[in-house]
Amino acid sequence: MRKHHSRMPFFKSDDGDPLSVVVNLFDVAMVFAVALMVAMVLHLNMTEVFTKEDFTIVKNPGKDNMEIITKEGNKINRYIPNAEQTASQTKGKRVGVAYELENGEIIYVPE
């Protein structure tokens, strides 16, 4: 009588769970997603968001879509001057004058 030897013993699975490959793919996808987020933060120079220091960022200064983003402690505030002025219809008063010098430096003179 002949013995039957399996020609491909490496196809035998010890755990028998076909979805274990999917779990490993999910882990790889999560690591990839975190790496993309870290790369984006570093590329946009937004590392100040993760520090404990307070900061102010002005996006599109002097334009219609200007935004002022401030961080005070753990709170981040976003101020859009045009949208809030039309929404509240409040009037303000002039508090000073700002001058931009030739070297790009801005000087504020309160009144």
C-alpha cells in the first residue's frame, strides 16, 4: 500500500481564521493614516496647536476671507471679521492707527 503524502503542506493554516489577514490590514491602514496626519501638521507648520503656549494666526490678512485663529490655554477661537460684523450689526469705535514700514514691520499707535 502506498502512503499519500501531501504535496503542499505550507497551505495548511494553524489558526483556521480567514479574517485574521483583514485585521492585520486594518492595523497597517491605521498606522498609515496617523503618519499622514503627522506629515500634514508638519508640512503646514501647525505644530503650535500641540504646544501649551498661546498663539494667534491670521489667515489671508487684509482680504475679504480673512480669519483670526487664537489659542488661549486649551480653547481655540476662530474669528471671521466680515461674517460676525454682518451677523451682529454692531458698531465699534476707532482705537488707533497701524502703520506698515518699508521693512515690513507694523507699528500700532493707539489714540
